[in-house]
Amino acid sequence: MLDVGCGTGRLALALTERGAKVWGVDSSEEMLAEARTVAGRRVGLKLGRAEALPFKDGWFERVVLRLVVHLVDRERAFPEVARVLAPGGRVVCATFTQDHFERFWLTSIFPEVAELDRRRFPLPAALVGELAAGGFESARVRTVQQRSRLGREEALERIRGRYISTLRLLDDETFAAGLARAERKLPATIDSTLEWAVISAERGYA
């Protein structure tokens, strides 16, 4: 398996623990350094970009892109994913549904985040078309809800660390105002739901 945009390596490690032989690729040296700490030698790691994957043709049986498709040039990245997959191999793209941005707990604190992410994240139907153009077939879309619970201090720590990329796109004044709202308004416990769209498709045999 190949984890494109592997970040800190936690997903790659989890896949390894389930019996897969996994490589991770990321364009950030900092993320790869963290992934080496998290995964050790259990995951192969390479510096590289989704648009120019540093692997041979047909090298993988599965490729996963988790919260990555909104960050890459998909017109170039999807043909690259098809190239490194063996015929009959499968790609899985995990992203968020548009409903997610309305319901996510952070939206009440940072309405700007929802506005930005609605523009940044592609619709699942658009991804199906883009995958077809990139050499894939038999695309399917599933939606999955992931529920969790956060304590107030953990939530504030995440915000202060700008734990999602969209928070890093806010100017300092907007971020400071949102952080102040969070410090005033967040309850002791926050119920959080992630609304996932999981799009899978196969590389054909032709």
C-alpha cells in the first residue's frame, strides 16, 4: 500500500498493524521526520509529491489519500496514482462531505473556517469525474460518520496549535478573535462528528 500525503505516519502505521506492507510519501521533510518517530522502520518513507510519485510503474496494490485531495493538483496527481498501481489496483480518497463544514464543532467558533473549506474541498461527484479522467473506473462513494468527544482543554490546545490547515490560512486578527471566543464559550465537553466521504475506484486492465 501507498499512503500519499502520509503526514505524521499514523495512518500508515495503523495499516501496517493490520497486515499491510506500507510506504508513505510526503512533500514535507518535517512531516516525514515526525512519521519516522511514529512509525520507526515499520513503514517505508520517501520525500515526494502526489504529482510526481517516486515509485516504479505498477508497484502498489492499493493507494490511499486521506485529507489530501484538496491540497494537490488532481489533474496531475490522479494519473500518477494510476501509474504506480498495478492493473486492478484500487485507490481510496477520504475527504469531507459538504455537510461536514456546517456541523463541525469548530464552525461555531470560526465561521470563516467553514467558508474557506467549502471552497477548498471538492465535491465527491467531482472527484468521481476526475478519477475517471485520470484513468480509473468503477468509482463508488460512501459516507461515514466518525463520532468522538473532546475535553475543553484538549480542544483549546488544538486550536492554539492551528491543528488543521485551514486555521493557518486565517490572518492573525481573525484567528485571535476566534481563539478568544473559544476560551469564552467552549463547554467542558465537546461532542464532535466528522462527516467523511470515501471515494474508491479501480485502475483498469487496459
